[in-house]
Amino acid sequence: MDRFRAMQAFIRIVDGGSLSAAARSLGVSLPAVVRTLAGLEEHLGTRLLNRTTRRINLTDDGQQFYERARQILAEVEDAELSMSSARRRPGGTLSLTAPVVYGRLKLMPVLAEYRRRFPDVGVRLLLLDRNVNLIEEGLDLAIRIGALADSSLVATELARVRRVLFASGAYLRRHGSPRHPCELAKHACLSLSVIAPADHWRFRDEGKELAVKVRPAFVSNSADAVIGMAEAGAGIGVALSYQIERQLARRTLQLVLDEYAPAPVPVSALHPHGRLTAAKVREFLALAAAALGERSTRPAI
């Protein structure tokens, strides 16, 4: 048994969430992956995975072996890359996914500059408002907004964004500008369902979290729809700060109750262990961090 390839297959199984996903990722048959896993477990003398028809779970021994094997493979990849001068120049294809609006408004300028600097690198961008499996989809990076779940991936923080309230000047002249979140009960509220419950919005008041019941006059999963309704004078909307930068600059909208906004949330780039050493990924992260905000790398939590 090739123990190095067996470790690779095992990590692909865990990261992909299934044996079939690992088979697709490795370009081999499902029976071959099953045999490799069985051989690895026999060699180690322990069960690594508990398997059902729907999902797989790591055993305690499997979790320990996964962490060690992942570290070993990352070190091998680092060693190979350090010995290959040709790999120090970005090449190949950078594949990433991002939320639709963030990708359109914030990432496109970064990717355009990236292509200008590194014309030998192709870019494949998937704009999706849902999380996808990086290993199964063959992606180098995923841009995520907000707190991160426990993950085997590494998170590189690129920026922070705030949840903000806004309205048109015409609406505020007709109905008045609220001075405290509790006054929102008297206003028509335009809710973006993907970032806040339709009828309860959260704030920070003197360092404490405050939940306020609101009257949802309009609810949508589209930031563009909520912003459009606010520009039309239909009420007070909620969205993320980057989504209304242009409207604030044009003064078609203005911030409301900004002093009560909750704490900013991170915009993170997630990537598999070891993938950070690839020049195409490393150069993109450096460029994105400089363009979007402060960079800090940490385990995904």
C-alpha cells in the first residue's frame, strides 16, 4: 500500500464529506477509494471513520490521524514548492467562490487588478449566496462573510463589514428620523432576510446587545431589492455596509441609527491547509487584503 496516497485519499474523504466526493476529486473509482480506506485502516489497526448511508464521522483515532496526516501533506507540498523555482511565479487557474453582491461590488476590481499583474493566471469565479464544498468543487478559495463554523480550512481575514440602517431623505422628512432603536416600531422597515430576522433587528446600546421588534413592511432575500425600496422612500432598510456605498456617495440614501450598529463581522477567505503555499493563492490574498482591509491569518473557528 502506498501510504502517502492513502493519506491523500483519507483527507479527501474527510474534506469532501463522502467517499464518492473523494473519488471524484482524485479522479478514481469509488471502489478504489473504498479499498484504499480499508487498507489504511487495516495497516493502522484501527477504524478511522464511522460510515452510514448518509454521512461519515471521524472516530477519535480518525480525528487524530487526520490532523497529523494533513500536517504531513502540507509540509510535503511546502517542500516541493520551495524546490521548484517555476512554481514561485503564479500560474494555472485561480478558482474561488463568493457571495453574489460582494463579488460584484468588491471582488471584481481586485480580480481585474490581479489579472493585470498576473496575466498567466486564469480566474474561475462562482458567485453564489450559499456555501459550497471547496474540495468537491475543486476550488482554491471561498470568500465568506460573518462568523465561521468549525472547519478543517484555514481562514484569512480580509476585511470587516457592518450591518447598517438607511433611508432616503424624502422618507425621513415625512416620518422623522428615529433617535433610538425602540422608535423603529413606528416606522416601515425593509428587511433583508439573509442577514436579519424579518421582525427583530439587533443593535448595541451602551455596550450591550439590544433586540428590537420592528414592523416589516417589505422583506426580501435581495439586497438590491431592499436598497431600491429605500431609495423609493418606502421605509428604513437594513443591509451590509458595502452594499450601499454607492448610494451613500450619491446621497440617495443616508445612515440611520449608525451609533447603535452591532459590531462589525469579518470577511474571510477560506482555503485548505497547504493551499496557501501556492503562489496564485498567496498573491491573491496579499492583493485582496491590501485592497479590502487588514489581513490576519488564523484557524477557522
